Amino acid sequence: LQRAAAAAAPKRWWLANSTAPLLAPAYAAHQRSVPRLPIPPLGETLERYLRAAQPLQTLEEHAATRAAVAQFFDTDGPGLQRLLEEADAALPHDSSYLESLWYRLAYLGPRSPVPIHANPCFTLAPPSRHTPPLERAAGLLAKAAQWAHALRTGTLTAPTAKGGSPLCMALLPAVLGTARIPRQGCDVLHSASAPDAAAVCRRGEWYSVPLFDATGAPLPPATLLDSLKQLPPAAAHAPAVGALTAWRRDEWAEARAALSSSPQNESSRKAIDEALLVLSLDDSAPASPTELARASLCGDATARWYDKLQLLVFADGQAAINFEHAPQDGAQVVSLASHLAEAGEHEAGGRRAAAR
């Protein structure tokens, strides 16, 4: 029983650097008002289990399951329930008994490649006039930096549900600046303390582009466009290191360890891990919404880094987001995507673009 309870609420083992990115003090009152995820009474949990099992079983199988559930309720169940409640009560207010199990079983533990199996994508509606890809990329990078700055300084509007109920913001700081680190058996997360640059992939070559000035203020789109225009022409046969992030996780962990034995590789890897986000400048031009969705979900792996949130900008100016799912849920990325969508209006002077 003690082992079962400990599995539900250990220290935050999934954080490689031992700490999660923190919210600005301005959000403290908002976070305190967010209700905890409740633990249902044992009887309610068991009834829900039986209702879920019944359509999948024969009458004989379901009768046997009911008998096993009744025995559990009369023996081990109450003790496990009590230990679970005690472990949950010892956790921080913005955590829950599900957190550790969720990371291990749903995201960081599975050994399948993260493209398709874990990473979702959003495509961004185009601006009302054609926008060259570097101009589109600069506008999106500027918007991402503005969103990060607003969250850091406490000026991003705190989210609420319909009716005004507060929504938890604990995962928002991990949307940008966080990387999934492959490890044998189970991965971990690394969050940079103050990410200030984008890792830009162009035809397999990688570059670091600053997003903030010396005071910490986001750089404007025009400055970022100048930086992108100064990127040197990429080599015709650059090493496609990003494709390794699409490998099975244990194999990628082994390959990453081998690559990191080189100080230069280790420095480059660290620059990607600690970047605010990845920008992939993709040479393809998807000809339909279906092709755009496919390229955004599982496109050219040589031009991707699936262990972080990526902005994808294609040769015709179309754009999308692909993100590693473990650090956050979709709702947090929707907040960023909604802000990015405004870049189409700002840069192109047309109708407001929208995430779709």
C-alpha cells in the first residue's frame, strides 16, 4: 500500500533541472482561487469502473468483475484510498495525485516516437495577402516573444472558463523554453530559466536568433526579419540531426548521449534545448489543407526538432505549430496560438488570421 501511494505523489522526478518554470507573482491570487482536482469516493470510482467495463464484457465476465470489485472494496480498497488522499494532501496546491502517473504513463514513459503518437499540431490561417516566408516567420517569432514577455511580467490576461471560473496557469510557463530530454526507460523535461533566442532550422543547419533586446523587451518584427535574412545559405547536405528526435525514445537517448561526447555537439544541443522555441523554415509548399496538416503533423523530420514547440513556416508563407505534448495540454498552446494568429493581421494589414 505504501508503494502504491508513493507512486501517486513522489517528488517531481520528471524535471531534469529540479524546478518548474514559475509564474509571475501577479498571478498568485488567481492560482490560489483555482480549485484542486478532487479525489472521488472509493465507491464512486468503482461504480464508474464497472460502467466502463460492462460494454466490453460478456455477462459471465462482468459478474466476475463485479465480484472482484466487491472484494477489493471490502479489503485493500479503503486503505489505498486513505493513502492516496494523504499523499494528495501533501502536494502543492497547483498539483494533484494524477500528475506523476500522468507524466510516466501517458507521455514521458512510452517509448514510441513522439511524431503522431504524442505531438499534435495546429495550422494557422493565412493572412489576407501573400506574405513571403521570412516575413511571416519574423511576425510569428515577434508574437511568440511578446506572449512570453507578457507571461513573465504578469500582463497576460489570466484565463477563465465560461462564467468566470479561474483556470489553472501552472503549465503556461512550460509552453515555451521547455524541452523533452530522452532517457533510457523514461524521459524527463528541461525548462530554461530565461530563454531569449529561437533555434532556427534551415535545410538541416541550425542557427540561434535573439528575440529580446538587452533590457528583456521583445524585438520588433522588422529586426527579426533582418536577422533571418542574414542567415547564411545552408549546405546542400547538412547533417540531419533533427531527424533523430523522430526516432524511438530509447534509441534517440543512446544517439544523443553519443553526440554529446563532442563539446561542440553538446554546446549546439544545449542551445536548442534552452531556446524559447524552434523555427523550422520548410522548403515545401503544401497544396491543400490535407497536405498542410500532414506536413505539420509529421513532415520532413530533417527540418524538425520534435522535442520542443516548433513554429513551421513553409515556402509559400503557410504556417503551423507542432508541439511536444508532455509539458502542457492543448489549452495552454491555444493561448499562444491565438496570440500568434494576430501576426497575420499585424504584418499583412489584412483580416485577422485564426488558429484552426
